[in-house]
Amino acid sequence: MDLAPLTASDEALVAAATRAIDAVGDGRVYTVGAAVSAVDGSVYVGVNLYHFTGGPCAELTALATARTQGARELTTIVAVGDRGRGVLSPCGRDRQVLADLFPGIRVILPTPDGPRTVPVAELLPLAYVSTLANQQRVPFAAEYLDAVRAGRKVATIRLRDSVRLGEADLVFESSPEVVLSGEVTSLVRKRLSDVTHEEAVAAGNADLADLRARMPRHYPEITLDDDVTIVGFRLTGR
């Protein structure tokens, strides 16, 4: 399983979920808080609402809050129990919802070695695949739209993002109405320090120095020793 230690951003997400439930928890109706982060670093929170007829889990209310605030591409989610229970695993329904709506999201889980993050796909091995999840979405910063359209950017370098080979919708932060049809054609994993000049240029950078300056803007905790995935793609115009 692709378990990864928490980054500083992950720790902040846990703290946000903890604050959310500590502020309103009553041990009866509101017992779990959740927090989810977007590609731009924004954090959105929610709490559960228990009722004998059924009610939304904290993760689902956090997802809904993110959507109402305009966030469409989400990266990491966590749930925290009230009364000091700490990080909780998502229930089966939440796992299916996350896998269907946000197949690239990572989930913070409790483990014997402390909280870790894992791709949601690994929480549902051999799972039912909803038609909602058939088409993957690969998010980009809005600044790359022109370069992708012009073919100057044919790769993207990702840290712990879940991307698979095959058809994909390329979507752009702050430009939710723009969706480019594409295909992920290659996945190459290596240390950031081993990325070549040619790979950096294919990803839309001027050179290696430009790549290494840009990466911390998208992944503040990244180091040259981190493993990254070089995702090759092409536009299909389907």
C-alpha cells in the first residue's frame, strides 16, 4: 500500500478537522469533523449530522462545502473524532463516494505508525466502478492552459498524485469551464533530482532550474529526494 508520511500541509488539515469538531461536538449528533484541501491549498471543513434515519458523514459535508465555495479539484481529506479520538478511517460509503467523484484524492488514515496518507483507490481494491468514475480528471494550474493548448507542455510532474494511463479530461484551476480532452500516455517515476533537462522542458519549464523553482509553488514540502511521477499526455480533441 502506498502509505506516505504526513506533510506539513497534511498536519494542518488534521488540525483544521480537529478544530471543527471541537467547536461544535456534542457527543450525540455532531461527533466527527472533516477537512479537505484543494489544489490551490484552500481548506474546507464539515461535521457529521447523525440521525436514526441516516445523515451525512463529516467527509461528505466537507466535500459539499468545498463545492459551494468553488473548489472542484481536491487533493487530500481527513476525518477526526470528537473527545480526542484522533484521525478516523472513512466508512465504506465515503470510500465509494470519494473513489467515484475524486479518484485522485489521498485519504489520511490512522495506522500503527501514526497517521499516513493513501490514494483512495487503494481503500477499495477490486471495487465496483461507477460510471461517474470512468473518466479521470487531471488538474493543472490555470497558468499552463496556453502552453497545453499550443503543445509546448506535453508532460506534468506530480508528487503523490494518482494518475492512470488512458483517457482524461484536462481541467484548469480558476477556469472550471475549460475542459480539454486528452490521454495520459506515459507514467515514469523517479527522484526529482534525477529529472532530466528534456523532461523538465516537456513539462513546460525553461530548464531544470526553472522546474526546481516552480515545484515548491505546487508542493511546498517537496525536496530533491522525493519521488515524483512524470506524466506524459496528449490532446485528443475527442
